[in-house]
Amino acid sequence: MTGLIGLALTGAGQADPLFVDAAGIVPGLAVEMRYAGSDNFVGRPIAGYEAPRCLLTPQAAQALARVQADLAPEGLGLKVFDCYRPVRAVADFAAWARDPADARMKPAYYPRTDKADLFRLGYIAERSAHSRGSTVDLTLVRLADGSELDMGTPFDLFDEASASDSGRVGPAARANRRRLRTAMIRAGFAPYPQEWWHFTLKDEPFPATAFDRPVR
């Protein structure tokens, strides 16, 4: 892939200066890295995720800290589901999407969508903005107890209802999506209309570079 650079990771899970652990930059950030475990649309840990850590460029992590500070007076905060994604993980997703025999997670993640259409509909791609280190998948939580706000659909539901402005969800969920989107845009992130949880830093430092070393 053009612009492919390895992400150097040192001992004890520490990243080189290109990336930081967002949990150390964003006070109170909730981290639930779905692809490091089995609670995801593939149903197993994904290649390249060897630790449940949210690695991001310093610029993206600092922007997330601004979002967290913006939300805190309302008693709200952020929970991240995915951050930097190695290229090998993107390839793992693509290989899974091309295997029609593996549909065991369909009831939970794409009940109304044909797996053969996941590429065409934009839910799976050969390249991902996540591999550039400034894209995050996230939701809103209550700071008091860590519970997630109602967003109308769960994270990674491959369905029209997951679109940011979908009319298939109720008014409370639409309001929560707007609150998240407003805070993220104010901090410099751009939303992805098909997925209410997906945002990319507009002024990302590596707009044409994909990284491929495991998250450790």
C-alpha cells in the first residue's frame, strides 16, 4: 500500500512519538476496544490487536481531550471502541467479508444486510482511515456510572439505522447523536454520515499514510 510505514512499539506497550495512548491524555476516557476481543462483528480478536489500547496521533488525542472537557459539565464523557487500526486488521476484515460461509455474527451485527453487500454499502473497505491514526469510533457515556447513552443502534450495526441522521431511531437517540456530533465537530473532527460513531480529525497529521504494526 502506498505510504505504508511501520509503527514502532517499544517495551511495556509504549508507542513511539507518532502515537500516544489516548487513555493517558483524555481524563476519564472509557476504553472498550472491541477488536481486541470477541465482542465484534467477526466474533474473534482481529489481527493486529494484541492489547486493548486506544492509540492515536497526539493531535487526535488532544482533540478528544477537548471533547471530554466540553461534555463534562453535562455529566457526560466518551467511550472509545476503536482507534488506530493496523493495516493487517483492515485486511482481516476484508477477508472475512469475502467469506460467505462465516455468518455466525449476522443476527447481532447485520441482520437486515446481506454480507455480500458490505463493501458496496461502505461498511467494509480495503483501506481505512483508522490506519492513519486520527480516526475514532466512540459513543457517549454518563460519568456517574459509565452507562452508555441511547444511540438507537449499537456500535458496528451494519444497517441504515446506523446513519447519523437516520429516521429509523427515536427522538432521544437522534438528540444523543447530535450531541456527540456537535462536540466532535467543535473539536475539529469530521463525521462519517453512514456511522454515527465514526469521526476523523480534519487536520490529521498523516492524511496519506497507513500504518501497520500491532497494537501492544
